[in-house]
Amino acid sequence: VRIGIVGGGQLGRMLGLAGVPLGMRLTVLDPAPDAPAAAVADHIVAEYEDEAALEELARASDIVTYECENVPVDAARSLARSVPVHPPPNALAASQDRLVEKAAFERAGIPVGAYAPAENEDEVRGALERVGVPAVVKARRFGYDGKGQAMVRSVEEVAPAWRAVARPAIVEARVPFDRELSILGVRAAGGELRCYPLVENRHRDGILRRSVSPAPRVTVDLQAQAERHLRRVADDLEYVGVLAIELFEVDGGLLGNEMAPRVHNSGHWTIEGSQTSQFENHLRAVAGLPLGSTAPRGVAAMLNLIGTVPDADQILAVPGAHLHLYGKSPRRGRKLGHVTLVADDHGDLQARIERVAALVH
Ligand code: AMP
């Protein structure tokens, strides 16, 4: 099977690493000449909007998928006229606009925190009256990893927050969450769905730093609640592939934060920590192959390598550690790789996390 991927970052690279053993031939479309996925796939160097490049990708592929949600929806729709595209472009559209995304969650019966749209500074003020302070002003489109966001703790902070965002936004009440979780699942074209265990995530400055899965202290009910949420969204969108939903746990309940219509950073642990990685399962789903088991192998943690890469010798000396480097040049705030740790229980895992964290920071 020939798989085309729009986007050639680290997610494309890990999809490639999962696709090669399945005998898949991969082609990525990415404007960066040094795209991380180019190490494992044919590479068309062009912008996502480039018509000729999209046609070339369609010709080189039996199925097209994407690894980045900032792919223009029009590009995905135009590809879909000549080649099957999974997940559906509608899922891409829903994830690109925080307002549409929130509406999709509500339609699927997923509770969300208070929010209101705002197109200008005055509307931010109006929105604050509805959602209260503290609040977070977030650009509706093209915000990720905490970019295009500003916290508002009082009305005095509205003006600077609007200057920082300065485009159509939503204003969200700051959720006093107990912790952040994510649920990842893979849906086949026929509707079969398999979910991974809930992942506990820690962010700093809006960027994911650390994930642990299965998340500790998760009841059967909480896992079932998360899976129900994911199923509703995936079924509504007639989704095919891996879908991730980021959640806030508040008083034992779950609120939807955002979704990603693709493999997700909080699922990287599945490479070593699950029977079937999210990357392999995504490819199986889009290619119409049977889905693999999403059962965990022991417990796992993932630590992102942001801005700098630690010494490989020291990382790999930690029992159960695996190093994944993306081949990117170091830059402040850039995800350069990750370390996965596997262990038999959370006690051992925690000790290993502390060893790696000391090397990473
Ligand atoms: P996002 O880009 O929406 O995923 O936001 C990045 C991170 O900022 C989240 O993972 C949270 O840690 C934090 N955050 C975002 N929105 C809220 C909110 N409404 N309440 C509290 N924390 C938030």
C-alpha cells in the first residue's frame, strides 16, 4: 500500500517507522527540505496549498492521511476528489477552529467549561462577564502549544491579552482542573473503535512535558466516560484513524478541552508501552487493515525533549528507557525528541522518571 502524508514532522517520521514493517511505501508533503519524516519516506518539498504538489502526492498514494492539523481544509478536500483521505476533512475543519470544536464536543454530549466567542477587545470584555475571571483568551485558529493564548486575571488585563491574540478568539473560563488527561482511540471505517488507557499529561508554558499511561488512579467509570466521549465524536465525524481528545479532570468528571485528528504527542508512549502503537494502528485503520490491540504492556511514561537533547549515554543507561530523536536542529521551545520509559509498576516507573527528568532539565 502506498500512503501519502500531508506534513513531514516527527509524527510523519514515526508513522513512517511504523509503516515500513507493514510493507507500506510512504510519501510526505512538507515545505521544509529537512523535514524529520524525510529520513523514512519519499519527500515532496512544497507548501500544503501547492496544487501541483497535491496532485503529485495523490498520484504517489493509494490513501492519503495527515500528521498536522494546520493542513488547509481545501487542500484535504481537493485531495479527497482523487484519492481516499482519512481522517475525513470535516474532522480537520472541526479541530482547526476552537469555536467549531467546542460545538462539536457539545453536540457529542461532552461537557466543556464556560466559553464565549470574541471578535474584538470589547467582545472580550463582554465575554468575561459571562465566563468570569480568571479566563484564557485563545485565538480560534492556528494556535497550538500555548501559542496565540493569553491569560486574563482581571479586566485590566483585557487590553494586553487582546493585543497578544489580536484575531477572532474564544474566551474560556480557566478550569480549576485536578489534572489533565487525554484519551486516544483508533476507529476503523466499519465503526470498530479501540481506545488506549487514559493518559495523564503535564504541561508547562502550554507545551506537553510529560505523559504517564495508564494514568494512575483511574476508575473503570472514568475510563468508560472518556471512551464514550471519544466514540461519540468519532462516530459523529465518521472518523477513520487515530483521534485524540485532551480532557480536564475536575471533581471526578471530565471536560473536553481540544481534539487532534491525528496521532498525538500524548500517545508516543504506545511505541514501547502498548501492544500496538498509535502509529501502527493509525496506518492499519486508514489502510483498512484489522486494528491491533491497544492493551498496555506494563506502565509507561514519556518525557518530551524540548530545546535541548540530553546525553544519549546517560538516558539509555536508565532501565526501561528508549530514546527517540527527530533529527531537528535545536531551537528554544522546539520538540526535538522524547524519551519513553517502561516499567512493571508505577513505583518503578516513578523512580525512572525522576532519573530521566534530572538529565532532561
Ligand atoms: P490548549 O492549547 O488549549 O491545549 O492549551 C494548552 C494548555 O493550557 C492546556 O493543556 C492547559 O494546561 C492550559 N489551559 C488551556 N485552556 C485552559 C483552561 N480553559 N483552563 C485551564 N487551563 C487551560
